[in-house]
Amino acid sequence: MSERKQFRDLAEPAELHAAIDALGIDPGTQSVPLIEADGRVAAERIDAGIDVPGFDRSTKDGYAVQAADTFDASEGDPFVADLLGVVEAGDKPKTDVESGGVVSVATGAPVPPGADAVIPVERTTRLQSGAEPRIEIRTAVAPGDNIMHSGDDVAAGDRAIGPGTVLTTRDVGLLAAIGVEEVPVVERPTVGIVSTGNELVRPGEPLDDARGQIYDLNTYALAAAVRAAGGEPEVVPHIADDYDRMHETLESVGERCDLVLSSGSTSASDADVLYRVVEDHGSLDLHGVAVKPGRPTIVGEIADTAYIGLPGNPVSALSIFRTFVAPAIREAAGRPPESAPTLEGEMVAPKRYTEGRTYLLPVAVIEDESGSVLVYPVDKGSGAITSLTEADGVVEMSPETELLERGQSVTVDLFSGDTRPPSVLGIGESDPLLSRLLDRIDGPRYLSHGSREGRRRFRDGIPDFALLAPGDAEAVDGEVLGTFDREWGLIVPSGNPANVSELADLLGAESFYNLPTVSGLRSALDEALADLAAERDVSEAELADRIPGYDRTVTGVRSPARRVAQGTATVGLGLRFAASELDVDFVPLGTQTLTVVAAPDRVEKPGVRELQTVLETDLAGVIDSTPGYAP
Amino acid sequence: MSERKQFRDLAEPAELHAAIDALGIDPGTQSVPLIEADGRVAAERIDAGIDVPGFDRSTKDGYAVQAADTFDASEGDPFVADLLGVVEAGDKPKTDVESGGVVSVATGAPVPPGADAVIPVERTTRLQSGAEPRIEIRTAVAPGDNIMHSGDDVAAGDRAIGPGTVLTTRDVGLLAAIGVEEVPVVERPTVGIVSTGNELVRPGEPLDDARGQIYDLNTYALAAAVRAAGGEPEVVPHIADDYDRMHETLESVGERCDLVLSSGSTSASDADVLYRVVEDHGSLDLHGVAVKPGRPTIVGEIADTAYIGLPGNPVSALSIFRTFVAPAIREAAGRPPESAPTLEGEMVAPKRYTEGRTYLLPVAVIEDESGSVLVYPVDKGSGAITSLTEADGVVEMSPETELLERGQSVTVDLFSGDTRPPSVLGIGESDPLLSRLLDRIDGPRYLSHGSREGRRRFRDGIPDFALLAPGDAEAVDGEVLGTFDREWGLIVPSGNPANVSELADLLGAESFYNLPTVSGLRSALDEALADLAAERDVSEAELADRIPGYDRTVTGVRSPARRVAQGTATVGLGLRFAASELDVDFVPLGTQTLTVVAAPDRVEKPGVRELQTVLETDLAGVIDSTPGYAP
């Protein structure tokens, strides 16, 4: 085992931008049929080759006339003309218009020679008294009235589309109008995506937890991100940390694509060979950047093609992609820089960071009752995909900023221009019934971080509402929107082979799984254990010590039950609901009342009102269809 | 010829919305591979089926340890442990951790049984003195440090994606992380697009101007608009105004699609048969709406499928689509209502409208020096595609609003969230040299409406700059950014068969084409003619009368030259540049100086400064490569 390498001379963010710019990603241009051209970027300027319209065109249903004939015409003293002919749109006029005569013209029809104006049909009456029809004209028109002259709309030679235009519906319409059927556009840069790591498994295939396998998410998320930036992803099956295999894959992808984008294997630990492959067979321009997250980033070339190596940690990979790679792909695709959507807001919880690097702090936003934006950090730690999915954007903390204070104004760089604060934000106990209720609300966000965390965050002023267990519910100053009861107890395998029937049976149980202390359900178990200890006149700790696995916790409210269902635990803490869902047996220990508490200064928010309505009108029905719940 | 029908009982906008809602367009759901799921709409809620991670995972490169061993460790007094083994990411741990020992773990590797914390490698030193390597630990850790426990990120049973979520990069990442490979999504509604009209020709094919043919732009623009709204267009070749053909086409498209969208043939003139087809073979729910533009709109059903008939006029069709149809397609596609992008601004020119209907007034926007938004109407009249391409959005004038005053605050509904005011707006003389210069600026807009119109609009305070001919240039109060000269004269066929050599040769010319009086080039010709009249001691009008076609004008600065090149005119007013471009002969009559004038209160706008830079640095070079120009 060789000595581990340490990174030195981390590049500053500006250097990373410069190194990626210097790669000069250039996909070239291509010609596409007009029907597929919307959203593409015009590669060159396009001039009109024809006049639009190409002829003098009636803009009304009516009669083509010599304007001079009508100068004295009025409602009281109409001018009566002979009807000389009819022209529909798409017809060639057969008759010229002479003084004293008119030709019927439809909207869009060519105005016949001799006419210099069109009378709208509404200002005329058709007289059928004689052998030939005659037209009574009740208004005067001036030369040019109701005619669009040849070239009036677009004149031949006019510039129709500038180079670099992102073609909209309207541009496509204009190009069609001037008869363009093939459009020169900038090609979408093809980006080969290579995820590396022995631990990766393709979604859909089974995971071996004992080997520490995880699903390959970078390939899928990066493909989506490349597409959003205007590139065309080319996905390669993920590869193991093997030098020869990586070399072969990177070279072949580099020969086909405009950019090779890998993730993983970029750090300097023993097994990370990617940077050596690039060093040996291409060129390594930059290795390591002073940004958190995302330090072990690589920039270089392979097979004479631009190469960027992202960290394997999905949060790091996606952060670096968004901040540094996406702008380069956009530029190569000919797209204007993203109109960096931002929101101004106020930190509602403080954040300290003292490592002296630029920190792209993931944050989420929520509106207060007046619509002002409140910002809170979402930093769940290294590699948690939920620190991206629960976040709305980042606040950039410069190396000099060690603390963002509560109340401090910050600018949030949103992940997307479509990002809206959630309609309503809840934090608290994980509960399947609440989850079903929230499906009835548009755009809610609920962080099931446990009752105790809900209480803490509620006191900080972050969520609009919290779902709290007894003890926590009384400890906060809020408005109660509703309550419901859930049955909890011990989850045991189907048939209850160990004959568990009460809490005391946990003592000496073979393999128990508990929930963390932040959970309201865990509090209920702790209390029951305290009662049992009092009954037996021993300390609670002593009893807990006698339950194998009492301190072995899994996070989700269903997780212990799932372990029982999978056969990796013999008993677990859980809800009757989970037992019924997973088809295992349930030993009831009690009933717990959960309370939905709204922040007093948010009760008038539309999302909170919507939740209140759902609780008032739908709660009873949802409880009826959810096993283990009662009003 | 039957009596023309007049529309009665036009529907109000709200009724049109209701009729389209009542169609109940519903494309159903489908399953798509995750790699193609970004941007799609989740059809149902998706819960996590597994814990993420599925095992206790090291979040650092380091050593798995029993935390209790390290409680007294410090820089000065390190704890030295035996190295018992190594676990890389994707490895199954082979050795348990016991007190006094550590196992090397990589980031992402499973923490071996027995360990409850990980020491970061940076806080350790590897000692190789004895036979077996030992690890010096210089910091204390607490249980759980640098470990992400099973389910900490996502717990099995947690709601991952709510129903109706538009899947972003981050959602795709989360779905990959929980192993989802197929995603249930809302299908894109298929929209069959049928353009009708005898006058339509497919772009790329030749036009017969004499028959009043135009290119079919609605098919292309509507396909793009359908895609932008989340639908899938199915394009049918445009059809003529023939009852049986329309019936057959609409029925077969209706059988295949979720919505049939036609354009054209909806008005009540003799040749418009579409509404009769729908009345006879489907159901007609609504015909005619009190909105300008877009009155002759149809809503109904054909082949038991939703049907909407748009007007043939592209501006009307696209306006009605945007305001009434796009929201319905978005809803059917499961997308949230478009976050209606708007801009607040101030009318910089007044607009009167008194027809008592709702008017969707096309407008464009420009920023003043301080970044405030100014709004001006772009109403070029019925059917002009340029009233859409030169517009940025619409201002809705209610039937009661007869006048928008200059300075009045208005809300602009933008055509797109990406719409930005142009970097710089110019109005004035059409000129090929200026056009080349503007290619060097990002995002300019230039309306070549003629020098006189430029002068008028400049005085109204609309453009940032104007390009003006002599007479107009002196009449405005602006800052001169630059000037250049262009050579003008008469365009004659190659070889100059009629031996035209001077202005006097125009008298009695066979077929002359002129430019409109708004053009600066026309002013130059009028002046030369006045000089000739003075020389001959006759009136200018008398001379003009002797030139056949002196009042026959075509709009574009190249249009007369094009007529000569096409053989439809024997002589035309034009620039040496156009003659050289079109390879015809040129009879010089003079040189005209054009002036680029900036509005005094806009000179500090970045776009104006950019134009100034281009004029200072690039003008001479562009003049050199453009025939017929001089500094």
C-alpha cells in the first residue's frame, strides 16, 4: 500500500472557469428541417430571399375598387358599382378593375390590377335586382386602404434572423413565411458520460448492501443536466476502477464526443486511477479546486478531446457541473448565458464555515406570510442526495465569510428559473398518514426529520407547520390545525415465531432495531420503557442495556419494520400501518397522538389554509382507509 | 354566390376558456426509462423502496475505529492502532474492527462490523517501522463521526416524488439513487395540426405570386408552439378548402390524436367550409370570440376528439393559441400553469382602440438608461407576421379601455420567460451596411421602417438610435455616433439595354419601380427630380407624372432592384450595393450621407456604447468590404 497523495495548490474558482474555457469545446454546425428547428440556435444570419407578401394582398373580405370612385360615397348617398368578378385566396384574378366596377376579394386574395383599395364587405350591400349583380358602397376609401402591398411585411434582403438567435415559435413562423425549409443551426455538443466506481450498480438491478453497493445516480443526473444545458448526452455503462478499462473507455468516448465527462475516481486515494490515465494518455491541466463541495475536480484532454473529471460524490459532481461545466456547454451550444435566476432573502438560521474555501452552501427557501423570502441551509453532509433534492439553490460563501448570521440578507442562486418556494413547508415526525394528506396539496414540501427536529426548527421560525409527538407539541407556541392518533408497537415476522406479546419480551430479544432519539415514535418507546423500569424498580438504562440493539437505530419510520420483513431483524419498533403494508405481524404497545401545529405568523399563507382545509374535510376519510389510525 | 354570413353573439374570452376546458383533453399515462425522464411529469407519487445508503457508509477516506479507543487521542498524545485490513468502495469488509485495531476505509466504503466511527486520513500517520503497519491517530472521534448510517439519506417508504412533479436533474438523481429504472409519467398530448387554404405552399417549394400564394407558416409555428406547451405535434400536409378532403383529414387526425388543431377556413366567407364540416360531422360548441385578433375561432369535437379551429391569419392564430390553447395543452400534459412572465412598463406612445372587443395589443419593450421599461405598440395590421416577430408580448386592452395614453403604466404579458428587452433598439432607414454592423452586436433590434419613420419615432422617444437621411438627421435633437456615405441611383438590367444614363432618361421609361416616401432614398430621388424640374422650369409634379410608375412603390430598399433582376421592371430606384449583390447594372445619380443618431438620454446604455465602439473600430473595415459605401 503506497503513501496516500495529498492535494496541493488547489485552483481558485476563476482558474477552474478559465481552464474549462480554454478547452474550446466546439460542436460545429448542421442543417435541420424547419419543423424541428424550434429551440435550436441559428448558426448564421438568415436574410429574407423574397418579399412577404409577394403580391398586393387584400386584408379584408370585401370588394377591390378604384378609390377615386368612392370619394363621395356615404351611408346616405352610396356609390353603386358593377360586380366584375370574384377572387378567392389562392386564385389568379381574371378581371381587371375599372372605374365603375368592383371585384369581390376574400381576405388574403391578390388585389386585381386596376384596383387600389378594398371596401370591407360590412360597408356594402349586394343588389340582385337586375340581370347582373351590383354592389352598393356606403363608405369612401383612400388609395391603399385594406391592402398589404408586396414586401410590406418583410422585404426581400431584410435580415430575418440574427446569428445566435435561439429560435422561438415566432422565428420559426417568420422563417416559414420567407420559405426557408432547412435551417443552419449550431450542433448540440455531444457529451460522453462515464461514471466510475466498483460500488456502482445500474438502477433496476439488485444491490448487495454487504458489499456497499449503491445505484449509479451520476450517469442519470448528469445526462439530464447536460440536456438542460443544451448538450446531447451519450451514456456509457459505468465502469470499475480499472486502469486499462478506463483508458480504453475514455479514448473511445473522446473519439466520438465533443466533451468527455466522468464522475468518480478523481481523488488521490489508492484506488483512484482516473487521473493517472489522463496524465499518462492525455494532458492534465488542472487537478483540485478550492471549492466545497467539489475539491477533486480534473480538467484536461483525452484523445484530443476536452475532458472534465467530476468527483464521484453526487452532490459535489452536480454542484461543480452546475457552476462550472453547464455554462461552458451552453456556450458551446451557442446559447446565451443562463439568465441566472436569483432570489434575495434573509437567513432564518445561521451557518458557520471556516475551512477557507469557497462554499457553495445548499439552501432552501420559504415565504413568510407577507411573501418575503426566508432562507435556510440544507447541509445534510457529504454525499447526501437529499441535500440537493431538499435544496432550491446555493448561497456562495467566499473563503473570507466564516458566518452567515440569522437575519442576514443573502442572494440565492436558484437551481432553476422555475424554482418556486413550496406552497407550504412542514418539518417533523415521519408519518404515512400525513404523507397521504399532503398528496392532496399542490407543491408542498415536508422534511420528515423527526418530531424533536421539527420542534427545534419550528422554534427557529423555519417551517410553516410541524407534525409533533406529545411532549414536543406542548413545548411550542403554535396554532393547532388538527390531531390524529396512530397505533404503535413491535413489528415481528409473520406468524410471530418468538411469541412476542409485550414490551418485556424485548429483553433478551434476538435482534431488535430501534428508531433514532429524534423520532417521536422512539420517545413513545422510551417512555414505555421508563414505565416498565419503574414497575420493576430498576433504572431505564439498565433495562435498555438488556435489549440487544436498543441503540441500533435506522432512520425511516418504516425501516425497522422493513428489516423484519426482509429477515435481517427479529423485532423492530414501528406502526401498525407499516406492519399491514409489509404483511408482517404487529404487537400493539400503545396509541400516540400527533399534532399538526402551524406557526402563528403563517396561518394566513394560502398553503397553510389549504392544509387546514384538507385536515377539516379529508382527514376522517383518509383515516378510514389507513390501517392503524384513528381520529 | 350566396349571401355572406355575419358573426353574431361573439363569445367572451372567459367563455372560450370554459369551452376549451370542457373538451377535457386527456392523453393518459405511460412508462419511460429513467434516462429519458427529465422534463417529464410524474403521473403518480413514487416512494423509496430501499434505504439510501443501504449500509453504514464511510463519508471520508480514513480508518474505521471504535470511538472509545480514541477518547484520549490528541496531536501531542496519539493513539496507535494495528491496521487490520482495507475496505475500498464496493468491497465487502473481510475483517471486523476490535478495540486497538483499525481498518482502512475509502470514502463510500461500508464500515466494517465492530467500528462505530471513522478517523479522517488527514489526522493519522502510517507507521511502517515493524513487520505490520500501524496507524497513529491524532484526534478523538465520537460514535457516528464520519459515518452515514443506513437510511440516513433516504429511508425506505419515504415519499421521493410527489404526483405531478416536473422531473428535474435532481429528481432524476433521486430516482436513480432509489433504483427506479422506469418512471410513470403523463403522456404528452398529441396534437394534430391541419392548415387549410388554397393559397398555401410548403416552404422550400416555389411560390406563384400571381395566384396570391404564400408559404404555410401556421403549420410550422403551431408545431413549435405545441411543443413549447408540452404537447407532441403531428403535422399533416396543408389541405385546400375542399369539404370532402377536410372531412376525411379531420376525422383521420381525430382518430389518432388527443386534440385536432386547424388553422384557416374558420370565417364565414363563401369559401370557408371548415365550420360546416365540424357542424355536420362532429359538434360545434363555440364559433366566434370577442377578442382581437382572433374573432373567427371554433371549438368543438370531431371523431369524438377535442377540436379547435384557429383563424388562418398567423397573428390571430398564434395569439389565440398562446392565450387560450397553450394553457389547456399544458394542463393536459400535467404541467403547472406557465408562470406568466410579465413586465411592468410605461407606454412611450399612445394607442387607441374603440371596437369594443378585448384587444391583445402586440407591444415591444425597450429599456431607458436607468433600466426602466418602456412599451410601444407594434401593430402592423392584419396578418403581418412581423407584428409578432417585432413584438415581445401583448398588453390586454379590455373592451372598456379605448385609449392607452403616453406615460400610462401597463403590464406586458411576455411571449416567453426568456424575453429580454433588446440590448439596443434602432429605427430608421433600411441600409445593408448598418445591417452588417449590427451583426457584431449581441441582441440588437432594428426596425428598418424608413428614415422619416425613424425621425418620427425618435422624436417620440422610442428608439435608442436612428439611422437618418439628410433632412431628417438635422431635424432631431440627438448625439451623432457616426456617419457614412452610400452611392444611389438607377438599377437597370444587366447590359443596360435601354441605355439609361441619367435621371432624365426616366421620363417615358417603360416600367419604373420607386420606394415609398418614408424612405430616405426616395427623398434623395425626389430632390434630384426637383433640381431637374427647376432646370427645365417645370413643376416637379409634372415631371413625376411623366415617369410611368413614379408612384408605384415597393417597400424594401432592395425591392425595386429585385424587380429589375427578376425582369418585372426595366428600371428601379436603388443602391450600388444592391446592383452588385444582384448582378444587374447601376446608373449612379448621387451619394447620400446617413447619420447614426443616439437619443441623448440613452448614450450611456451598454448597447448604445457597444454600437459606438463598433462604429469607431469596425466601420472602416466593413465599408471596405461593402461595395458602394464610403466613409
